[in-house]
Amino acid sequence: MSHFEIIRGHVYLRDEYRGKLIYTHYAGDWRGFTNGGTMRNLIIHLRDYIRTGAPQKMNLGPWPEWICDGDLWGYGDDMQTVRQAAARLGILAA
């Protein structure tokens, strides 16, 4: 499972597939990152939340039915669990 690691005050992601540390502060490509842009955007928001503790403005859905049948990330009902956990942790800004 991918997870965050903090090294010398910087947030890294341990990539699940390759096991490599990914430096999440680069504006360009993340060398060794094996997921797509939507996941990268989520990781950026989580990184900023870890660094600052400030709630983040991010959209975790739900989306309109015309966008991928309302399931943009393909997580089905599990996405509701993600939204609830984010709300409990105070990650989402109003």
C-alpha cells in the first residue's frame, strides 16, 4: 500500500507498485510515480494538509451522472467511505 513518509521536513510518497520514494514537492513529473493525474492531485492536497494542517479545497465527488456515471475514479461505493474519512479528519474545506 502506498503511504507518506516525512524526511527532513519534506513529504514523500512510498509508491505501492515500485516501492520507490516519490518526492511530492516537484512541480513537474514525479519520477517513479505509477498512478495517474487524479491521484497525483489528491496526493498534493494530502501533502499540503500534512504540512500545514489546513483543510484543503478538493472535490471528492459525488459527480453528476454524465461524468463517468457519477463515479469519476471508479471506486464505486468505497468513495463514500473516503469522503466520510476526509470529513472526520477535517481535510476538506467548506
